[in-house]
Amino acid sequence: MLAKTMAEMQAEGQTPEILFWVGCAGSYDARAQKVTRALCEILNHAGISFAILGQEERCTGDPARRAGNEFLFQMMAMMNIETLNLYGVRKIVTACPHCFNTLKNEYPALGGQYEVVHHTQLLQELIQSGKIKLKEGGVFQGKRITYHDSCYLGRANDVYEAPRALLEALDADLVEMKRSRKNGLCCGAGGAQMWKEDEPGDKRINIERIEEALETEPQAIAANCPFCITMLQDGLKAKEKNEHIMVYDLSEMILQSL
């Protein structure tokens, strides 16, 4: 078993130090489920006491708010806050920047005060503290890897260094795209765009972004968000490069190098 639920932990009289907020993608999307498993395996490997909400976790309400349904957002948020406060949750980690941004910046106004970290920040902390050690000459050593800054981790929350520190720890050869960091380009799924039809235009955003990634001649693409991973993979398929170039979440890269 990779993770216990908060209810199971409470029944055993235990209080985990971290709640892992899995999120909709991490729960239901086949690709994102691999990231969920990877993070659970790393946390278990590091001996971190953590739990998930399981059936008690609802969507944070991010897509509803971005799409303009404020009532639905507040309803979902209040239900989640009630559950989190019931369990006395203090620290949350999530592999989704959308969940990260909503829990960290938007829940406090509704009574949800938590320390919220993105999994790249937690992984950097675990490496720095020596709780996880990466093997010498790992799979990604010397590989040309380009990194895509997700909007909600990058521009919305100014988290640029933690993900790059992980690539450095992997001894990868980081090649930046022409638009990166504060100038990074959206994958095309943010702001609830994931759920709606394309608007008129000449080119899809994810195609524009994957062209920038391919200009760096990467051997792999690193990302930190389930939406970005989907959009980048779709872009690679459109360019018929998906057989040759993989899109990894940073946690998957770390797991392969333990």
C-alpha cells in the first residue's frame, strides 16, 4: 500500500506530518496517476509520514473559479476546508500547481490556513537535508533536458529555482527554451482552457510551445504539472516526435535516480 488515508491514520491514533493533496488529474488521469505513485514511493523511501484524503477529497474548485463559476468554487472550497480543518491539517503537498495555487493563495480568505508546498519544493528540501540520496551516474546524467515552467508555479507563485535545482541534482544538462521563467509560455491548458473548445486562430498554444521545446534539441522534456504534461505530450504527437522524446514529471525523474 502506497498511502493511507487521513481517516485510517486517525483510527490508528496517528497524525501524519504532511497531507498529500492528490487532485483530480492525479486521481483520475492515467498519465497523472503515474506521478501520484512516483511521489508516494519517494515519500515512503524518505520515511516521511503522510496521508491522503481519499474519497473525502474534492476538486479544489480551481477550474470552476477560472471559468467564472464563483458560487461553485466557494461551495467546493468550503467543503474541502471543513474536511481539512476537521483533521487538523497543517501542511499540504501537491503535485498540481493549480491545486497548489488555490490551496495556498485562495483558501485563506475562506478560513483555510495551511502551509502549502509544491512537490518540487518538497523534493528539493528532501535532497538538501539528505533524506533522499540520488545515485551517481543516474539515468539523466548529461542528458539534454529542457524544462517547461508551468504558469501557476512560475509566474503566479515565483517558484523557478526548486525545479531547476532538481535537474541540477540529477546532473542533467538543462537547456532553456527561449521563453522561460517570468517570460514562460503557457502550455495552453491554464485558466480552465483545458475544458473548452479551441478559439479561432492559426495555431494551438501547445504546438507553439512544443516547437520552442524542440528548438533546444532535447532528449527529454521536464514538467511539474499534469495539465502541462498532457498538452506537451499532445504537441509531441502532432509533431510525430512522441516516440523519441519523453515528457517527465520531475518526481518521476527523481524516482528513477534513487
